[in-house]
Amino acid sequence: MNFLSLFVRNLVHGPYTDPFPFAPAPTAARFRGKVAFDPETCEACRKCERACPTGAIRFERTPEGMTFDCWHDTCVFCGNCAFHCPTGAIHQTADWHLAHLQADKYLQVEHGLIPAIVCSSCGGKGLDSAPAIGKIKPPLSPEETQELRSLCPKCRAKYLKDRRQRA
Ligand code: SF4
Ligand code: SF4
């Protein structure tokens, strides 16, 4: 195809590329973009941290609770974290906007906090994390879930043992 016919064809059909940055550029279905985290549904199992091949995910115990950080500049968008997460608390979004100034590199982070709690039963230290529902049979009612969230790990284990014995 010579230049003239190519020119005419492009005039008729329009450009093959998206007009970014003057309009949004759509992403494909199941596009693997920036990681997002939901502390409300996180079990604090830390499977995502262990599964991450680049060390982009870090959990840390602080007086306020368990902090979550995912560094976008270290992430390679492999999807391992989302694949291994039992609750869907971590997932990849369609957001691919990662260009930033060098000065802003330490701002490229998804941050979350699973708040610390005082156990409503024994007064010990706990986390307001989601109960590991995958292992619990029969499934928890919303009231039981709420009660479990207010307990420390030891009291959660006792609560579930008593529940199994009652079943
Ligand atoms: S997508 Fe891959 S590299 Fe990125 S945080 Fe998840 S496991 Fe780590
Ligand atoms: S529940 Fe998901 S997001 Fe939370 S620690 Fe476990 S794997 Fe990570």
C-alpha cells in the first residue's frame, strides 16, 4: 500500500490509537493494574506478603494495629497476591496511571490499617480483622462474625471450639 492510499484509508477509518492523554484510554477486561487493599475484609493471614515475588507488600505491627503497604513502583503486576488472598481483600484494579515525578516516588503506595482492638472477652490485644471464614463450618452469621471480630486470637479459637462442640 503506497503512502497516498494509506493516508486516504486513515482519513476514512480514523486513528488506530487512543487519543490519550486528551481522553481516557480504556483497558482490556481482566487488566492487571494497581493493587488495591480493603482492610475491612482482610484476615491478616499475610499470604499475599509471602506470595509476592518482589517484596512489594509489607505488613507491620504497630500500636495502632497492623499496617499494610503495597509499593506500586516495586509491584510487577503478576497477580499472585490476589490469587492467594482467601477473601478478595487485595485485588488488582484497571488503574495503570503510574507515571510520576522522581520526587513523588515515596508516595506511590497503597496503604491500609487493620485497627488494633482490646479483646471484649479477656482484655488482651487483638486485631479487628475478618475471621478466617473459609475454615469455619457451618458458616458464621453476621452477629457471630461481629462477635469474633471483637476477640483476640486466643478467645477466637476458644469461641470456635465451643461453637463446634455445640453443633
Ligand atoms: S501483583 Fe505481584 S508483584 Fe504486585 S503486589 Fe501482588 S504479588 Fe506483589
Ligand atoms: S486476607 Fe488477603 S489481603 Fe489480607 S493478609 Fe490475607 S492474603 Fe493478604
